[in-house]
Amino acid sequence: MTKQAPTKEEILYLIKKYKKLSVTDFEAHLGITGMAIRRHLNKLEADGLIETETIRQNMGRPVQLYGLTKQGEGWFPKNYSSITVDFLQDIEEINGPEMIDSLFEKRETRLEKKYKDRIEDKNLAERVAELAKIQNENGYMVEWEDKGNGEYELIEYNCPIFEVAHRYTKACACEQSLFKKVLQTDQIEQACCMAKGGKHCKYIIREQAAAQ
């Protein structure tokens, strides 16, 4: 890191490089006071990016070491999506586009089973709320709203598989199909899609139409 980088970023990069560091270690690297460093560490810990480990010594006080949490590891850039797209393109070249569709459908079936365990015995509003919670846990940055008259709006502001979905629109089709199955209604319209140039992914959800 350069000296111009924010102290928060310098601390995170130092931990990423050295794995476990004490306040004294940070002082040596950053050249600022321990009090200032602790303020940054407290904020990073509150944000869930770092965690502490107490090391007891034969002499003197125990030492607090700071390391990255799983969330902190996720703060650093990853190239998983590009690698996934490369693999999918290779599979498509070897086995044809039907194999890609089969892979996304298999993923949909796996997620359906996983989601239904949490959603099944609820009314539609509760199912939408629980689906939003699940998607948030998966990094989709979801908000939902009850629009009244049995209509709900669910918006995803982030797409963790954007590069994949941008290349293979089957991913989006399977998400909509998954939502229909776990929400138990076929009245789901995808009003906006990031993979197709939208600012977010928006779904309009309505109660299942009564059988004629």
C-alpha cells in the first residue's frame, strides 16, 4: 500500500500480508500512535472485517492479535466469476449449450430444496420476507415491499454472479423459475434485470391466480 491509502485499507492489507498483527506491529508499519490504530481496529471489528485473538505469554501481559474474518477476506478482490465463465465456455464448447442449461437447472433444483426448508409453511408475505433474507445472506442486497392488494416488489441491488448471468441468461431464467417454485406462485414478473442492462433486478410478485 502507498502512504496515501486510507489507514483502514493499510491495516487490512497488512493483516492480509502478515495474517496476525498486534498494535505494536501496526505502530511499526504505519508510524502512528497506538491510540489512533486502536480506533481504526475497533471500527473494523465492529464492521465484522477483523477479529481478535488473545495470546498468553510466559511473562508480561497477554497480547491481542488481529486477523481477518471471512467477511474481511471477502473485502479483497476475487476473480471467481471470470474463472467460472471460462469453465462454462469450455464446457459449452465440449458438450454443447444443452449441457450449460442442464447445469443451471441442476443448480435451481438444489437451491429449491434448500430454500423450501425455510419457506414452505408460510403465507406469501412471509415467504417473500424469508426469500429476501436468504438472498441477503447470499450477497444480493435485497429489499422488498408489500405494495398492497396481494402484490409484492422484491429488488436485488447486487448480483454476485453478474458476469455469469451476463454471458448466460439461463441463470436469470432459472432464478425466476426458482422464485416461482419456492414462493408457490407463477405470478412473478421480472420487471428489470442487471444482466440485461438494468440498474437492479426487480420482481413483481402476486398471489397465485385462482384455478378456473
